[in-house]
Amino acid sequence: MEVTVRLFASLRRHRPDLALGQPLTCQLPERATLADLIQAVLGPLPDEVAIMLVNGQLQAGEQVLSEGDRVSLWPPVAGGAL
Amino acid sequence: MTPALPDSSEVAIIGGGLVGCAAAYYLTQQGASVVLIEQNGVGSGASGRSGGGVRQSARAAAEIPLAIQAVALFSGLADELGLDIEYVQRGNLRLVESVDYIRPMQVDIARQQGQGLNVRWLEQSEVCELAPALQRESLLGASFCPTDGHANPLKVTAGFAAAARRRGARILTGCSVTGFRQLDSGLVQLATTAGRLRARNVIIAAGAGTARLCQASGFDLPLANMRYESLVTEAVRPLFDAMFGVASADLFFRQTRHGSVHFGGGLVLPADDETTTQDNLAAAAAHLARLVPALAQANLVRTWGGLDPSTPDGIPIIDCLGDNLLVATGFCGHGFALGPVVGRLLAAWVTRGQRPAELAGFERNRFAGWLQTRWTPTGSFEAVLAAVATQANAPGPNGAHSADPAAALPQEGDGPHVLVIDPSMCTGCRSCEVACAIHHDRVARPTQLRIQVAYERDDAYSPIVCLHCEEAYCMEACPFEALARGGPGSVIQVVDKNCTGCLLCVDACPYGGISYADDKGVVIKCDLCDGQPACAAYCAPGAIRFRRVDPATWDGMKQHATQHARLLSQGLT
Amino acid sequence: MNISGYTGALLRIDLSRRQARREPWDLGLAERFVGGRGLASYLLYREQDPAADALGAESKFILGTGPLTGTGAVAASRYVVVCKAPLTGTIACSNSGGFFGPELKFAGYDFAIFEGRSETPVYVWIDDGRVEFRSAEKLWGLTPAATDEQVRRETSLMAKVACIGPGGEKRSLLAGVVNDRARLAARSGVGAVLGSKNLKAVAVRGAGSVCLADPEAFWLAALDALKKIVNDPVSFGSFRAYGTASLVNLINEMGAYPTRNFLEEVFAGAMPTSGEAIRDELLLRNRACFACPIACTRVTAVKDGPYQGRGEGPEYETTWSFGALCGVSDLKAIAKAHYLCCDYGLDAMSAGATVACAMELFEKGYVPGSDIGFALRFGDAEAMVAAVRLMGERRGPFGALLADGSYRLAAHYGHPELFMGVKKLEMAAYSPRVFQGMALHYATSNRGACHVRGNTVAAELYGIPKYVPPETLDGKEEMVRRPFQNSTAFVDSTGICLFSKFAITHREIVSMLAPATGLDFTFDKSIVQGDRIWNLERLFNLRAGFAAADDTLPERMLEPVPGGPRAGSRAQLHQNLQTYYALRGWDERGVPTRQKLEELGLEDTWQVCR
């Protein structure tokens, strides 16, 4: 199946060839998870990926992906206040 | 005779240095019409002022493949240009003078060998066999690359210019380009002091003028012009034929065809002029005399300085600013060898319309992910190491900073422990001031401080603190022996009972390192907190580090402090 | 005994009589209201009738520092401006970092209370123990940066200056107080209060010390907090690298990025206006406030073109208010609008939101183009910047309307439903239609729809302190109340910046606070102190005439999101407001019960006013 992934903030430096917001299309086996996708795109660095959206919904690494999913990844970021 | 500026040209080259002249030559070889514009004379900038080394060794990984091609090109260059360029291919030795450098040098040799370079370690005896003129006791070994060498940089540059001219290139000297603009038609328009010129392709190879020109035209390149200083002796008997450098990177030397020894090095600092500095030259001359005793009595006949832009990571930017607008810059003081091959690759880029594979890795966007956009480029042999240190302060793999700022630094100097200040890292938060006050006075306070932050602009600030100079003006100035060396190393401390508060030391210190404490009636200054400075511990960005200083850094800090101490009372927080 | 942490003194300045005097304040109040926001609010509550006119001569305003301000504790640079808010009518407490707050402390004052009104423009020069009133005739009309420079030239180069810009002089209800040239205590219109008093600036120079009760323990606690911040990927990673604007793409991707005056929640032009783009195109370097390891301030410049300028920011909120909210995707225009707000001394969040509101009014035909003088459509960058100029200069009748914020603008044209805020304060860049915690917080925050006092997005997105999905309703009442609203009330009262809280908690803060002051500050007490301060502010607002009916959201937020990943989601405030009141110990009208007041020791306070 085919999914797209986009990298934001400091994750961008792992793929400097991609313009800001440019999606990367990945071919994955059926039933692949979000973690599998990250492994395929960024290699083993799960620590740096903190926020994962699949089609705009926050998901965890074990989430199973489907054909055409739009994945967006962030390192830890925040704003406003706490 | 300078030809007139035409209205248009297929290719326009800005800068009559080695890269520009070589590009002009190779382009005319492809039949292109070329106009080259040079503000002074051919080779009048960094190219003509270069040290002349043609080496592959001791380069950053990204440059080694280019340098190997460059050496292959140099072999046939005299024939190609029809000119004796005084090319001598008898190797480059990078001499190791201190045990601290043996291990790093051997690691570096292995790295270069891994990239296919013929380079190896020479023991002391082998070095002296190869170059008997060197003082054996001063050396511990060297890296040796037999295919390296040196040449006459002015002749190479002039040779390319003449050959290009012969093939029809128009070379205009005494004409400056003040700006460029990409037109909707796809052409690039140059504004020059001799009028306008439109070109289908433009190559910017303007050396120290590149940053300003690009900035004026809307392109901000991370460049800083650095000054390199050279000296030449009278002609002496033949001593050696290889090219030499030293592991600490503050000296290079070679003997020219007619016998003079061309050498240089020392402190490389940001500058906008080509003057030379007495201290620098004296240090280089003393260093050379130590290594080559035969030169101790030789007369110096000339000194000069040259400017070359540096990039933050110590390797050049060779990139396109637009589809038909190329730039080659930031050679960081070691571009002579690369000049011809870069010129040839730029010519190929223009002719074929696509980036040659060899130039991958020199794009300017490699700096896009760096934390700070202001740099303190080093341009020296240590540029790569410095770049590593800079990056260590950017968010790491998990976006976090190393908890121990000292851990980010790969090597220390061999001087005493002092507070080593890096203004490029300072965020102006004044944590150092308050940490110092709490440590010494048990209160937080904004005055009567031993360390203070000087603000130059909204984006430039740095701490000012005692540098614990080896030759301390403050101690010389004090009539009462109220300043004394004490504690570990060379710490200068105030002897309160002797201090009369006369302030002679405050006036004598050009670095802003001493203050007066109203409530105590004595002067106060940094005492390095018995070896655990509070300011360094509390400096989150790592602008203050307590470590052994190397002389070049120390001098740089002194110069910086001299310029900035006066800002302390300007209140520009 | 030496007073530590605090200076123990306040400076009372009577602008009518041009008199100033130093007064001790009752240190017994410290353990009840901490300092800063809490103590200044208490002083205001005690000294001013909450129902009085915010811009009347009898109104007061207080500059206050926290016990940690200026001590060197990490990120302790803050001062507060407390007064009755001209924009909202609630209590106002706007705060700002930089170097002004610590300087006030070094001059020997925890608070400065300004009373009365000067006949002519004046500025106050506080030089340690000496206070001078000087003519500000020549300063009138100057930008904050120019004012700062001129005042320092006339007083001491080392002085720190807080002032108002032309917006505050013209009593714009969006005006803030600007310190250190470019930092704003921005919200609620506090700058208009200074304008109404003819007070252009306050310059302070302090050569004194802040004592520490136990310097060794304080130092170890400060180093510990520093280490935690430096090791935190947000505080020392994304804040430094991208500022808060790293959120632009994230909040937009999740469909919670209010766009075109909250008509939509996804903005197609987010990418070119994101933190990544700001860093690539505008950033010159980071800088820090006093004693702050984070250094989130971003010195930026637009180098050329029509939007040329230089300053600090924009950050997430103003990138949004002039960007998505106005439908504008031209980053340079957004930066320009932001720089202009700084020059006029206006709250850039409310300013952007007001322009967005005007755009909707215009597009719907509710405002005739002749009133504005040009077409003010969503997405028109040039018109957006032009509207900011109208607002800042208060030019013409329409400029005057803009300068007083979107509620008055929308109401003037008969469409108050187009005002996107609560209690007349404009909302921030987190849609309450998506984040249910934000919905409840916006509705109940003591200064209107501000986000910093209960930024539940931290829990509902980044998982700090723990992840609770944005759509969840269960448990949001307690989450909003305690770890967010009450906690900010405590932290704002200490002098520490809320941005430190991504890495440190009340525990680290009290472990600095106790040795700094020598007082018995503990974690458990801090929880009660936060609650007490929140309730005190609520009492002020109740006295000012606010009621449960004001704890609500604009109608549009109760309607479903029209599209994007969160289509159909809407604020479900009515389901948890009463539970929230009950948890707070308030009755169904939102009034603290007698029992709650006794528990917090506020019974007398409530009575005093009655």
C-alpha cells in the first residue's frame, strides 16, 4: 500500500532533500504500522518523534496504516504556556 | 587593454580570481562567449595572495574527491596553459610538534585513507630523512601525502586568464559589479560601474566581495571574510621541495623555485582589510625559525595579507542561486588547489545546464537546519572541528542539549584554564552575572560585578570577564602588590588588604576585567571560583566554558574584549 | 531579620500631586498571595472599587514583581501590570519578561502603585531611592523603541524603560505596556490606563541587591532547575529552534487552527507562515530575558520590500492572528503587521483578531466600504497591514473602532456575534471547537478568552503532564481547574516565566522560592495559593459585575467545524460548566461559597469590598 509522510520542525534535517511540507510517498506492506513507517523513513530514532498525526488524528506507533493515509511527524514541540 | 562592456553576453563571470579565470577558460573551450568582470586586476584578491599549496591531504571529507581531481588536472596544466606554473609535486607534510596531536593526526590519516587517498604517517626519522633541513627535536612525526605539492598561484591565475583571452573571452578589469537581478526573461542583469550587462548565465566567483554583492541582491550567504597573512624571505640555498603545514594549523611554508621561502599562518580573524599584524608575523617567523634553524638568520623581504570568505563548516559553497546564477565561494583559505577544477565543473554546469555530480555536498541549504544564523567561521584547519562544536549546541538528535557543555568540545588548547568565551553562543541573559554575584556576595545584584554582559546590538552580546593574561597589565600597573598570582594555574587575584582602590588596574586593563566595589572600597575581579566557576556552570547556551585555552582563542578573546568592554556602560540590554 | 527574595517595599506614586513615597507592605501577605500576580491583584482589590471606570482618575495600576524576579532563579524575569482592564472590565494582569522587572527589584521595590492622573504628559524616573517626574511632552507620539532610547539618554543609559506607544497615548483598548523596547505586557488594554493618566513611561535604575535567605540551597535548586530545562526537548529544543510557531503546521494539520475569523479550522496557507518558514526566512538570532536559559526570543528582520522591518517575533499567536485568522499567507506582511503593533504598542493578538473580524464584517456587507476607505477582504495582505496602521494611528472613525477591539467593532455594526472572544477579549489560536479543555478555559478565564492561563493543549496534544484526548469531556473540569488555571496563578506570582513549566514543576519552583525568601513555601501550599489567587480574581470580577452568563463562548464555537480532520466537532461547554463550578466550590451562579472562601481565608476579603 501507499502512504504519504511529511516531516516537520527539526525532523526535516533527516531529509534535507524535501522542501518544507513536501510529502514523501512510501510503499509499505499491508497492515504496516506507524512505527514501521517511521523505521522505514527515518531509521531507528523513535525518541525524536513525539507527535504523530494520521489524517489529522493523533495516533501511537502501533496504529495500523491504510492505503492513502497522510502521516505527519513532529519532534516534541509546544507553545502557549502550561 | 581592457575591452568595453558589451550589452549582453552568453556568460558573465564576476571575479577575476582563479575560479573565475579557469571557468572562463573552460567555457571558451566549449565555444561559449564569455565576459569576465574584475574590480581590480586578475589575481589581485585571494588567488594571487595564496600560499600556493596543491594538496589533497588534511581536507574535509567532502573536498577530498574534488582535490584528487584537482591534482590530476594540475599535472597537465603547464602544457595546457603553455606556461611554467612552477608546479612541484613532491608531497605535503603536516608536521606534528606536540604529543597531543599524534593521536588525532593518526585518526585523521585513517579517515583520509578510507577515502582512497595515498597518505601515511611518517615517524620522526622518516621526516628528517625527507627534509633534513628541519630541526629534529621540534618534531614527533608527520602525515605525508606524496602526490601533493605546490605551485605559483599568481602564474596559474594569470595563465588561465591569458589562455581564456586567447580563446576570445573578454576580461574587463577595473570594473565592479554592484548588483544583479534575475529578469522575467530568464536573463540575469548585472549592474556595474561601467553600465549594465545582460547574460544568460552568471558565475559569481568574487572572493571576499561575494557576500556583500549577494546580500545587495537579496541573497544572504553565511560567509565571513577572514584575513590570512603571508611572508616571504630572501632567496636562500635549496632547503626542501615539499609543501609543509603543521598540525596545529598555524603555520605553512614552502620554498619557491628561485629560493625564497614563502610562509604564513598564525591568527586568522574576521577582517575587511588586507593589512598585516606585527604580532602575527612575528609569531609565524619565530615558529618557522624553530622548525628550520637555517632560516633563523634569513631576511624577510615582504609581507602581505589576503582576504578569503569562510563558511561555518569550513568547506565552500558551490551552488546555484537561481537556474542560471551560479556561485562558488567560501573556500576558507584552502581554495587554490581546487580553483581550476571548480572552474572546469562550473563551466560544465553552465554548458549542460545541470549540477555536476562532483559538486553535490556544497549546497548552501546545508546550513538551513543549524540553530544560529550568525556564525563565527574559523576558516582554518580546525574549521571542521569548530563546526562540530557549533552543531553540538544545536538541538541534538532528540532536540535536547548536552547536559554538560564541556562535553561538546572535542579538544582543548594547551594554555592555562580560563573562562573561554564564545560570543556567538551568548543569548544575553545575564545568568553569568547573577551566578557570580550569588557565589561571591551571596546576593543577586546588577552592579559591582566580576563578569558583565556587553550588548552591542539587539543581536550581538557577550560576557566580558578577566582573561588572566600571561602578561598582565593590571599587575604591572598596581603599585601596591594588590594583584597577585595565586591558586591553581595562573589565576590573578585581588589581595584585599593591599588594595587602596586607586583604580590604576581598572584603567590599565583594556579588557574590562576589573571593577570597583563601592561597598568594599577595593577592586574586584574574576578569581575562577577555585576552579569551579559559577558563571560557566550557569551558562545554558555554552557561551562560557572553563577550559584550557589555546593561544589563538586567547588572542581572539582579547581582541573581542578590547572592542566590547566600552559597551558595558551603554545599557543596551 | 533581613528580608530576602522580596524587598519588602512598595513605591506609591501619585501622578496628580507628583508625589512618591516608599512604603513597607505586610509580609504576612506573602504566604497567602506569593507576590507578582497574586499580591498585586490583592493590593488592587483592596485599594480600588472593581466597579469603577477603568480609565477614570481614581483607577490605579500596579507594576509588580515576584519574589524570584531578579534573584537569578531560572527564567525569573517577569513583572506584571495589574489594573482594571479597560478592554474587558475584568481584572487585568498582563505580564512580560526582559530586564525591566529585575531592575525594579534592584531599585528596591516589589511593587509600584500608580494613582491619580497627570495634567500633562509625564514620565517617572526611579533612580534607586530617588523618584522624579519629568515632562514627556517631547516623547508623546514616539514609538516604544524611540521612547526607550530618548528616556535612557535623559536619565541613565543603564535605565530600563517600560512605556506606552502611540496606541496607549490614544487610549486604544488594545494597547499594552512595552518594556525593553520590544516586549509587551500586552493583553486587556492595560496601556490605555497609562494613556489615561498621561504617563508615557517609567524608567528604573537599581543598584541594590536582592538578598537570599539561604544562598547555598538556592544555588543548588537553581542549578537543578537549569539542568532540567537544558535537558528538556521542548524548552531547550523546539523553543530555541522554532519558537512557539513550530505549532502552526501541527495545529493546522489536526484541524484546530482557527481561520478567517473562526469560520474554518484549516488554513491552506499555513506552511509558508509556519515556524519553519520564519526560521528559514526571518530569523537573525535567539536572545533571552534576564536569567533565562530558554532564550525563546527571536530577533527577526524583513530585509527588503514593502514590508521591511526588524524586531522580535512574530511568535505562534501573532503569526496566526495576522495570518490564518485574516486568511493571509504572506509571511513578510504578517511580520510587518507584528512589527507595527510593537511600534504602536498594541496587543498583536487582539489587533489581528480585530482585523479578521472587520474582514468578515466587510465581506458580509455589514460595513460599507466607504467607512474603511478600501476593500478589506480575507487574504488581502496589503489591506491587512493598512488596517493595522488605521488602528494604530486611530485614524478616522473606523480607525477608532478598530483601536478598541473586535467586540466594540462588531457591536457597533450590529453584529456582536462576529466577535470571537469571551468577556470582550479575543481568543487565541487553539480552537475550542476541537480542544474541549480550551473551551471550558476560555469561558471561565478571569481575563476573558486568554490562552496562557490554562493552556490545556499541553495535555490535549503534547501529553504534558499527561495525555487526555482533545474531544474527551470527562475529567476536563478538574484538569482545567487545578494543573492549569490554578497553577498559572501560582507561577505568575513567583516571577517565573510560564515557559519554564514544560520542564519544571511547582516542586522545582518552591525549592528555589523557599531558600530565596526564607519563608515556608511548599508544594502543598502552592496548590492552595494558586487556588486562592484564582478565586481572588474571580471575586474582583464578580464585584465588577460579571456573572455566570459571561462564562460562555461565541455561538459559532457551539456550531460544528465545517470541514477538515475535525469536521463536526464543536465546543460542548454546557456539559461541564456546572461541574467545574462545583469543583471550584462555587454555587450554580459561579459565586464562591462561604465554605470555599473560609477554606482559602478570603472571607474577609469578600466582606471588605461589600
